[in-house]
Amino acid sequence: MEQHREHHKPRESCASCASCELCAEAGGELLWADEHCRVVRVGGDEGRAFPGFCRVIWQSHVREMTDLDAGQRAHLMSVVFAVESLLRQHCQPAPDKINLASLGNLTPHVHWHVIPRWQDDSHFPAPIWAAANKTASRHAHRQIQPTIDSAVLRQALGKRLASS
Amino acid sequence: MEQHREHHKPRESCASCASCELCAEAGGELLWADEHCRVVRVGGDEGRAFPGFCRVIWQSHVREMTDLDAGQRAHLMSVVFAVESLLRQHCQPAPDKINLASLGNLTPHVHWHVIPRWQDDSHFPAPIWAAANKTASRHAHRQIQPTIDSAVLRQALGKRLASS
């Protein structure tokens, strides 16, 4: 792992990076980044189903949180919690719950899912990885479609994390 | 929320605690605790399906990570990462991946799932909340049944977290 920790951008010579989608691509709409980690907003079907769904991705190819040192972990979690805080502040309406998860079974490159949840979303109260428990039509006709502006989130993250 | 943050044990007068299972019960086999949080090993069907599955539970009834202050969050995460580290060290064989998650949609009382995963478990590489992707018989006949001794974990946690 040591060689992966040393670099922040994929190397063509690195076998893990060559097959890792989070080494090859941003993984979403870039909202904030420093040399250690980046925040992206999830797009596509997942982003439509779960408005405001963001990921916080470690820049280099590291497998587990405990492969990072304590300072690196603290920095990454401070970004995760900044995203949680700003999603609670800026999503309209405010989320009923925030879900946080670092799984990485398919893509073992440290990344955190930060997912605003609403009681009328397609899966609530189940995790988003479970089967949907509402019909598409019932979900599509939720009373208030949650909104969150990427530009607002980008600006707020820049301000919140300026000194981190 | 302030009144909930102040106390570490359920109060009969507290409406949230009265209906919260993590206020009412330990939530598993107690492995370690301080005044702020506790580590339990998950039992029952979940524990059998996912050997070594632990939860780290904030003692008082707080909804979101960002309802804790930065020092409280750092303490809780240091315990989560200690559990991850010790599961990696003491599970036999070593897990193929560790999954971390703070969801709380059903039980909005801050708690972290720390789940060792193996490629031959019933759900891998899907999250444990998704549908199983292996038949029961194929899962039951995994080549090596993972083992982790609660006494070993309890002792290691005590040693690791003695100075936290």
C-alpha cells in the first residue's frame, strides 16, 4: 500500500489505479478538493433518486480508513462532517436524516457516501442499498421535491473548509 | 436536543429515550464503554451472518454526527477506527473489507456499524442491507468460517483505548 499512499493522482504504472474508477475519474460533479480529498455530487439515476447525495473521496488509492494515519483520517472526517452540516443547512426541505457510509466492497478506494434522506424517498427508512419500499409513482409524487443547488454547496464548502 | 446531550442514561421523563431501543438496551454484547460511547458485538441472526459485526453507540440520545461537537465526534471516530483496526487484526481469516456506516433511519440515535466482510459472505460485494446474492447453502459452506473471539476483542479494546 505504501506506494499508493505516496501519490495523489493515478499512475499508469500502478496496477490498482489502472482498474480503479475513483483513480481514473472524479466520480461526480466536483464541488471541492484539496491535495488529500475531494467532494463530488453524485449524478445520474442515484443523484435523481437521492437529491444532494455527495461523496467524499480520498485522492490516493488507499483501501481502508485504518490504512490512513490519524491525521489523514481526522482531515477526511472533517470534510465528511462539513458536507453533512451543509446538506442539513442548504437542502430544502431539511433532510429527515443523514446517512454516512464507507463501504468500498466493489471499489476499495476510500470514499464516503453522504446521503440526505427524506421520509418520502423511495427507500426510507431502509438504507438506499436495500430494495425500494415505495412504488415509483408514489415516490415520484412526493409532496415536496427536495432541492439543493450545487453552486450554493460549492461556495459553502469553500468557505467552511478554507482553513482546514 | 440539549437535554439529551447532557445525560448518558435514559431518563424516564425523556420522550425520545422512552421509545429508543439504544437508550433502553445495550444493543448487543458489551465489549467496551466509557461515559461517552460503548462498543457492542452484534448477536442473533445478524451476528451469525456477519461474524465480528460490532456497533459503536453514543451513550446519549443524539440524532446526527453534526449534533455532536468536534471533540465528541473525534472521540467517537477514534473508537470506531480502533474497532476497525482490531477486527482487521484479530478476525481469522482477516476480513477482505471493512464496512462503516452511520444510518439511523429507524433508530435516530448516533451509532456506527463496523462490519467485517469476506468475499464469500452471503452479500459480498453488496452492502449487507441489500438482498443476499449467494444461496444459503453456498454461504453456509464457505471454505473457512471466520472466527473472532469476544474476549480477545474486549481485552484488545481495553488496551487500545485505555488512554483515549
